[in-house]
Amino acid sequence: MQDYSATPRKWRAYDQAAASVLDEAERLAAFKANDANNDGELDKAEYRNVLQARDYAEQLDNLLQQRDTNRDGLVSAGEYRAPIQ
């Protein structure tokens, strides 16, 4: 974690915004890399691969339920990018 105490406020906000964009890019790359059939959706096995890479595989069922907001058994790119409620 970066120490922002001596950093001017405007640069802190810029650094935090840049970090969130990077996080979003990394997340989208993980989605695309694990969408094995390139259909724009992750089935349970594909979503498990995403979670294993981030050490969250044990939470698969819980996170899948939270992400799959339309209850079709798949996680779309939009559902993946949206914050978990």
C-alpha cells in the first residue's frame, strides 16, 4: 500500500483513479482469459478458474449466486464488472 501522507491531495485522487482503472483492466483480462468458448459469459467451471487464480475458489457458490443477477447460471461480462450487492 502506498503511503499518501506526503502526497498532494490532487495526486492522491489521480493515483487512486488510475489504480481502479488498472483493477478493472485486470479483471476484464481475467474474464476474457477464462471465457474458454468465447461466448461472452462464464459458466460455473470457467468462473471457478477465475476465482482459483485469485484464491477465492472456496467461495464459488456464494460468489456465483451474487454475480449471476439474472439467474441463468452464467456470469456475463456486465454481471462480472458490476459491484457485488
